[in-house]
Amino acid sequence: MTEPKAACRTEHQTAMTAQDRLRAKLLASGLYDLVPMAEVEAVITGEHLAATTAEQQALALSTMRSLVADGLMKFEGWDDDLPLDEAMARVHDRFITQYADPSAWAFAVWLKLTETGKRVASELKNKTAD
């Protein structure tokens, strides 16, 4: 006997790492609009992907770095030639150093899907629809 799709999906979700889950959510969101730093944090807290503030911040930074390094997303409004380490230093400065002041980071950092990211996000969306 086969399991219902919902049960399979739930089992699959638990097998995914927190970073996998965050990446999937950000890619899906990017299909519809730019993704602000505020949304990155909202997904982490809403999905309970990390327990402490430090873990949440580390997850946000590592996930954003991986999405940009993999060529799936880029920082909107920032020079495309900006080295990734410099871009991440900017994110760190806003999101970590100024964390107590959400107005300094919530809508100061935006992610945008690349063409490759759009394709991957669409494929993920189709897989979850099955």
C-alpha cells in the first residue's frame, strides 16, 4: 500500500536540512517578487529553522551565500561584479552588526532570482505540485 502524498511530503520535509528548506522557500518566493532580508528572517522564524538568534543569523548568511554562489540569486541593486565576500560583508554589517535596528537591514538587502534561479525555482515548484 502506498502512503498519501501529504505523508510523503512531510517525511521528505523532515529529511531536508534547515538550509535546504530555507533555500526552497526563498527560491519559490523569488518567482513572484524580490526577496527582502526581512523575509529571509521571517521564513527562518516562522518555520522554526534555528533556535537562537545567532543560529538564525548564521543560517541566513550561509543560505544567502550559497544561493548567490550557486548562481541562483543575486543582490538586487548591487554591482554584479562585486566579489561575493564583499557582498556578504555588507550583509553581515547590516544584518549582524545592526541587528538591533531592523530599519537598518530589513529592506536594505534584497535578493533577486537569476535566469538559472528562475528555472530551478520553477522546477522545484512543479515537483512540490506533484
